[in-house]
Amino acid sequence: MEAWKNKVVNSLEGMEEVRPPEGNLLKIKEKIKERKSKELQKQQSQWMPVAAVIVMLLCANVFVVSNYFEYQDDTEQVSNSYSEMISDFNIYE
């Protein structure tokens, strides 16, 4: 048993500490920056459809409101012309 322990401990002699390549830290930092910029662009692009829908709704509302007031003007003109035509409600005379 003691020989086995010595054999295992002695097998580690002569090993060198592993070190990463020189530029790895810079590469990792660059990749992190790239991911953050991509995420930021993705977040910005997600707001574009929302903004487009809001603009479309505003345009539709302006269109509906403008047509509503034009329709009100037309109905007032029609009601005025009918009141001029019917001045007396005794139609059997």
C-alpha cells in the first residue's frame, strides 16, 4: 500500500504548471464585448415593430377622426334640407 502511494506521488514529479496562451484573456474580453453589442442591437431591433404599430394606430385614428367630422357635417346638411322641405306636418290637407 505504501509503495502505491509513493508511486502516485512520484508520478507528479517533473510536471510543469499549465499556463494559458498569452492573448487568450484579450480574446475572451473581445468576445464578451461582441456579445454585449449584439444583445444591444437585438434589443433595439425589437422596439422597431412596436414603434411601427404605434405609428400605424395613430395614423388610423387621425383618419377615422377626420372622416367622422366630415360625416357629421354631411348629416347636418341633409337634416337641414329635410327640415326645409317639410315645414308643415299636416300632410292630408
